[in-house]
Amino acid sequence: ARNLHSAARRPKTVAIGPRDMSRIDLHLHTTHSDGSQTPAEVVTLAHEAGVSALAITDHDITTGLPEAMATGQTLGIEIIPGIEISSRHGESELHVLGYFLKWEDAQLNERLTALRESRHRRNPKIVALLQAAGIDITYDEVRAVAGSDSVGRPHIARVLMDKKVVTSAKEAFDRFLAEGKPAYVPRDLPSPADAIRWIREAGGLAVLAHPTWVKTVEGTLTDLARQLKEQGLDGVEVHYSTHTPRQTREYLSLAKQLGLLVTGGSDFHGLTKPDIEVGTGKGSLHVPDHLLPKLKDAVAAL
């Protein structure tokens, strides 16, 4: 399944200028979760885009890191061990990124295993709802497409795309898989405080992912970020592929106001987000490399 999906996406030619050579990308997914490119392919794409350092942040799994690190060593790209953990905030999800993790930590991996098992309990229920709607799909097909132990809705979307039920992952979510749609099933998730604690206890920095996605239960995003900081949050993802210039300024101001670290990344997935490229997002993303030393200083001080 990996070779099939890898072949479906070839790297674009990227014109690299002097400024581009200083970019980093701290939010990337591979075939070990819901991306369509192997870790080696993601690192190679990063090299071609002029990325000097990157973080592999697969959902609830760290098994892609050895391959990424080996390729990074060959190509001269620094690989930061990362993770993306989904948490439950009110009736919606809030994602927390972890950086510089002790990724082989036994307690962390026990917790991640439990999260992946919650996906395996949820996914067959989603498939059953799709079957009830007359769609020919099985969970075995979904797991085959995933090719790893981290299986999620994007893999179900990919099967729906392969079967021509939908033309894109966005259509799959809009018609079937998103909250409030016919095949939506809620998932057992930790609280944001727990996700932050898991990352910190594994020696990592905890960062609020794509704040534009966050749905506040009450109060403002600033109120929520302040509460999360009290629970151990270290930073906020200011630079992101779909953030507008106004949102980027707003989140930068938020980080400065609360004394949070600034990070950024493309959230590259490959086939399920075909308009997002490694390093450059939708074309204008630039995460400056001067952010990296501050992150390293912060993790050294933990």
C-alpha cells in the first residue's frame, strides 16, 4: 500500500532562493500515521525544498523516526523527534504537538498504544455506518491502506477515494466523516492537560497545534492558552499552511503576551492534503530557522 500511494505523488520542482534555505518544518506526517509518503520520502522532499530541520509528528506513534533519522543523516537534515496527540476539549478535538521527545520512553509508548487501540475500537463503527449507507467498504481495506498501527479517518477517506465514492478527502469528511455527519463516531481521548503532561513527562516540549482549528468552550483563545500554559503548555504553532497573515500576526501576539514559544509547520500529509507541500505549505509558508535555538534552549532547561 505504501509503494502505491508513494508513486501517486511526486515531488514538485521548487525554486530555492537564499531566504528559502533557512526554513524549517515542524509538522509533518508519514505513512506511519495518516500520511501517504514514507519517512524517507518526506525527508527527501524536505531536502529538495531547502528545509534544514524538520519534525516528524505522526499521530499517536513514533515508529517512523528511525527511518527519518537515517535519511536525515544522509541528506544533512536535522530530525527532531515529534508526535501529535489528539485530546478532547468540550465536544471537539484539540491537538498537541510534542518536540524533542524521548521517543523510546516506555511510559509514553504505553500511552500511545492505548490511544491507537481507541482508534481501532472507533474505526469499525465508522465503517459499519458507511456500510449501512450502502457503501462497499471493509475495515480490512482501511487497515491495508494505512499500512501501520495508527489508523484513522483519513485512511477511511482514502478508501472512499479509491472506490470513487468521493473525489477528495475533504469531500469524504464533508459528506460522511466530520462531526455531525452520517458516519461520525466520537473517539475516547485524553484531556489537553493529560496530553501536555504525557509529552512533558517524556522530556518534550508541548505546543498547541493549528490554533485556528481550536473551538473554545467558553472565553477566548487567549483564555484557553493561558489555562493550558498553567497546565504545562510550552508553545503555540504560529506559522501554519492555512493561517492567513492576520491570523499569523494574532497568534504571534498571543505567544508574546503569554510568554509561549513560537513554532510552525506545514502539516504535510500527501494525498489527503494534496495542496500542502513540505516546507512551503500552500506556497507562501516560511518557518524561520531562528526559532529552533529557542526551542532547544527551552527543552534543555526542562
